Amino acid sequence: MAVKRPTEQNASVDELVEAIAKLTPEERVRLYRSGNFLALGSEFTHGKDLLNEAVKRALIGTSGDRREGERGRPWPKGVHIVAFLTECMRSIANGSQKSFKQAVDRRAEALTTDEGDGNPELSKAQHVQASVEAELVDREDQETKQKATEDDVAAIRKLFAQGDVVHEILDGEAAGMSTEDIREALGITATEYATARKRLRRTVDKHMPGRRLK
């Protein structure tokens, strides 16, 4: 028989809120990076969105105040908060990825008759929506563009020595962080940030002419 975990092992809402507030800039960057990777193929666009959802579910699970359809996950105090939120994001992303695939499969099945032909009635009823084929093509286009962007960034990184602040700036931008958040995480001034960005721009212009940076 399974042994139920004592409730005292789970954090209170105040303890959870305090732990989240005390996350260091470096820990936040690490969570954003993990979220960006885990969000691939899910409904979440950025790691920050996925992290926000993880925090929301942690608060719901810890408080026990769930509304219909909401899912929560309490924080066991014996687990480091970063590891806990990372696992939350992983679970949420996995569920989202499966839901997207299932939704596409259901629509593909609904738009096909038993003979394998397109169902004209269903197709007509959904003419204002993108077809399954269009959805898949759009998804592939997005993945192709993302892969090309990742390849470009990887090439740019090779232009700078390991430990160069430019690498950290690129990490922050990839995580969807604002300029202010990146500066705070790295502990650099506005002038130092601007200087690094200018050096990044000049190096890219020299070695990869025509490559545009945001």
C-alpha cells in the first residue's frame, strides 16, 4: 500500500512565494533557458511563458484552492525550488506537446471519410479555419526558421572567446529577457552592455555580412 507523504513536507504558500522572490538573476536565466528548450513543440512561445504557468500551478497546488479544470502541483520543501520549477515546466510542456499532436490527429481523422477521401461537409463547415495540412506546413516552416536562427546564433558564438560577455547577452536574448533583465543578471552597466552589443554588431558585420541582428 502506498504511503501518503506527510503534508508538512510540502511548503506553505508564503514559503513558496518567498522562495520564488529570492530566485537569483542567474537562477532565473537558467530557468528561462530550460523553458525555451522545453517549450519547443508546445503551445508556449517562450520559456518565460512556460515558467509563469509553472509558478501558477505551483501556487494552485500549494494553496489547494483549485477551480474546475485547474491542475496544481505542491512544492516539496526537500526539493530545490529551481529543480522543482524545472520539473513543473517539463511536465506542462510534455502535456502541451501531446495535446497539440492529438488535436491535429483528431482534425485529420474528422476531415477524412472511411474511404480515405476528404469529407466535404466537414471541410465546408471549417472553411474559415486553417486546414490540417496548412497547420502542419506552418509548423514545419516555423521549425525550419527556428533551426536556421539557431544555426546562425551558433556561428556567431564561435566568433567570440568562451567567457566573453557576448555569450551571456545572447543567452539572455534567446530567453526573451529584456535589456534591463540581462544587465541585472550579468551585473553590468548600461554603458558596458551597449559596448558589448556594438562589438557584437561589428563582429557580425565583418564575418557575416548581411546577417541582421535584432
